[in-house]
Amino acid sequence: MTILVAYDGSADSRTAIEFAAKHLSAEPTVIVTVWEPLLVQFRKYPIAAAGISPDTEDEARSQAEQHAKEGAELALAGGISDVTYRAVADNESIWKTIVDVADEIDATLIVTGSRGLAGVRSVLLGSVSNHVLHHAHRPTLIVPPSRTPEKA
């Protein structure tokens, strides 16, 4: 069994790693961070292309690699002993890249966090976890945001 955990540095993806470490710690785990190359961003947001410097692509790749490494360190600290990590360039969509990597490594399970969006916000903004759930042909676990105790 190999587990793929999608990690982007957010609190929600941190919660997903913590859940996986607590409940699935005996399994080999791959932490994947997906990043968007400039050409993909230009296709999606052509107006934004004017303000981007040539160093932005290297910075994005470096940041993704740092996020992936951070995710692996969290997994190790949480008790997963067999952890690898990788940063993968997105050429189409983040959710598709996650599904493709899961297929490539023949993951038994995909674990991802959820932004907790609902209703119209989810439809307008899209949901990586929702798309992964509906397009991956393998078990997918979506970990909801952690509950923080309300302050009195």
C-alpha cells in the first residue's frame, strides 16, 4: 500500500498529513506538492503576465520543493517512517496532476485536505479535493479542516 498526500503548505493540508500520520503511519507515503509553471498561469490569466519577472518560475519551483520537504518533515514527525516527497509541475490543473501522480505511483489511497468551501463559493472557486474525489479511480480520503476551540 502506498499513500499519496497532497500538500500545499496550507493549514488544511497540514491537517491531512497529521490525520494520515495518526491513522496510516505504517504505510509508505509520498508527499506531493503541485506548482503551476508560468506558461500554465499565462494561459489561465493572460492579463497577469505583464507583471511577472523571469525569476518567478524558479521561485515557484523552489517554493513548491520547500513545501513538499516541509510536508515530508511533518509526516516523519507525526510517525510515518517511510516518506518521500516531490514537487510536480502542473500542466493542466492541480487536481489532474494529483490524480496523474497517484496513477504513476499506483497509490492505494489519496489523502487531501479540504478548504471547507461550500455552496456557491465552492462552485465559483472550484475544489481540488472534490475533483480528485470524482476523477481518481482509487480510494480518496478528504480530511476536513481542523476544529479550533472557540475562545471564551
